[in-house]
Amino acid sequence: MGGGVSGHIRLLSQWKDLIEGGYRVYVDTSWAIGFAVRKLLQEVDRTGIGVDRIMFGCDEPWSDFEGEFWKIQGARISDEIKERIFWGNAEEMYFSRLS
């Protein structure tokens, strides 16, 4: 998600429509402006759409682990969604094919 504000706003406004339209959109949360992560997570928590498409990222050394961690941990969303973002989605995407 990192980058410029215009990209964040575009992604947030189109997230649900892209997924429902069949696009395979995935994001990590690194280096994103605070409001963007919070807004996306609240929308996912509310609708359930896209919870499997968000992964934690810290973007070291340009950002820092603690700041990026608390964008997720401090969000007012379910613990289940936090666990999926922190490790569950990546585990499913990268390791479920190995077994």
C-alpha cells in the first residue's frame, strides 16, 4: 500500500469492486499512510470482503517494524482478522501449496 496518497484513495474507493469483479488484488500494509490502513481494515471487518488479500509488511529500513505493527494491532478490528493479516494469509498463500 505504500506510496502516495492518491494511490491509497483510489485503492480504498475501489477495493470491494475490484475483488467482486474477479480481480486478484493483494496488498501488504507497509509504508501506508495511517488513515488508509485503518479505513481499509474497518471496511474489511465490516464487509468480510478481501480479508484473505491483506498481508502485514514493515518495509524495513524505510519504515520501522513497531510503527507498522501497531497500525494493525491497534486497529479496532477482530483478532481473527489481525491474525490473518500478520501471518495467516501469507502462510496460506505461500505454504499451503507445499503440503
